[in-house]
Amino acid sequence: MNMTLHSSRTWLLVAFTMLRTAAATAQTPASELTTLTLEERSVRGFYTTYDRNYSYVGVRGFGRPGDYNTRVLLLVDGHRLNDAVYDQAPIGTDFPLDVSLIERVEVIRGPGSSLYGTSAFFAVINIITRNGADRRGLQVNAEAGNLGTGKAQASFGRLFDGGVDLLVAGQTYRSAGSSELYYPEYDSPDTANGIVRHVDGDGLEGLFAKSSIGNVSAAAAYSRRDKTIPTASFGSVFGDHRNRTWDARGYVDVQYNGSFGGGWNGTARGSYDHYRYDGNYALRKVLLRGSP
């Protein structure tokens, strides 16, 4: 007997910011802004946890279980990644981009919803991606590790004549995870003495593209991640390989930043987003009195 959960939502966002004159952009106090490069791996006051399905971020000791990162706003080049179903920010293997595409990460601490949008209660994390000119042609990378982990990524980037900058990338990731896990909460002969085997698999496929010319830029991303769950979520059968979740997300973002004539300068931005969640959970068949 299986229980299947499904959630899906698509949303369209159009935003305009107009200035009569070339006014200076509001500055974030230096004490609240942290900029990370690929060589830097941590931010003071931030920590992550993992429940064998999703990863969660906590800030200065605040990390409510089951919160799905709804109090941190995650952006990619200024585009919101928190979905419109659970308001969840993907910070683990469900993050749609390969880290080699990241130029830097900007972290703004503290509440910022009035400036940056909902979810910006503890912090705003803006991930700045590289341009096509940074890649200089075709690059292919492959990695392998323990726990049956393999990863491959290919990208092409170039600055063409005429000022067109283009970056296209794709990735795939697979991991068998831990071959054996022990959960003392299930330490009973009825549940294999709390031991599960070969039910920690994880995988992701993703595509990303961005281009710009002059004052116009566009970006698109799509990823699909599947995860086997060893922890018997929602009362499912402990250690059953059918317990899985799938997360698919994608977006298209187009932006113009420049003059609108008549002394007006500003930004016009439109985006189309989609998020879909599917969960499959194996349940024990319960025989009621009088059932055959």
C-alpha cells in the first residue's frame, strides 16, 4: 500500500523600479554584508542540518525543525528561488546549479523583507553566477567519490563579437549514500533492529543558461532531484526503498536595466517559475475488524 503526495505551482512575476534621475543605490551596512568566494566555505553564525532528505539552514541558533528554510531568502542573480508551495529555499543537493558556476555569494544578515521580498527574516543569500566570458569555451568535468558518488558537468561560455555574452551548462549527480544506517528509535525486532540498508540514494539533473547584450539579460534554469528516504517519514514502512521524494523546479528570467527615456532610469524584470513536489510513501496495510 502506497501513499502519494503531490504539490505543484506555477507563478508569473513582473516588477518595475523607476528613478527620475540617476540616484545612488541604497547601500547595505558593511557589518551586515558578507561576500564569499569559492575558496571560502562558511559564514559566521550560520549552520546547516540534514534529515536524510532535505538540508536546512539555521542562523544564530534559530533553526526550527520542519521549517523548510522559509525564513531565509535565497536568490540567484537576484531571482528568487524560494518556491511558492512551501516557501522552501533549496540549499542541499536540490540546489539547481553546479557550484563551479558561482562567482561569489553575498549574505545580508537580519530582516530585509521590505527591500528584498518575503522570507527575508533571518538573512538574504544572493548567489552571483559567472558570465560566459569567464568560461572561455567548452569545459567538461567529471568526479567520483566514495558512497557510490559520481558527478559530471559540462559548460560552454563565450563573449561573442557584438557584445553577446552566453553561458550554457548542464550537470548530473548520483550517490548511493550510506549503505547502512542505524536509528535507535526503531531498535526493535519488528523494524530490523533499527538498521536500514541501501535506501539513502540521491540524484540530480540540471540545466542552466544565461545571456546578456547591452542592458538586456536573460537566464533560465531547470533541475529535477530524487531522494530515497531511510527515515520512515509520515509513518511509512521503515527501510522501504519505495519511500522517495522528487523535486522539480525551473524558471525563466528576463531583465532590462537602463534608460526608459524622458530622464527616467530603472529596471524592468519579468519571470516565470514552476515548482513540483512528489512524494511516495509505503504504508503498512491495516486490517480492520471484519475485513477478509
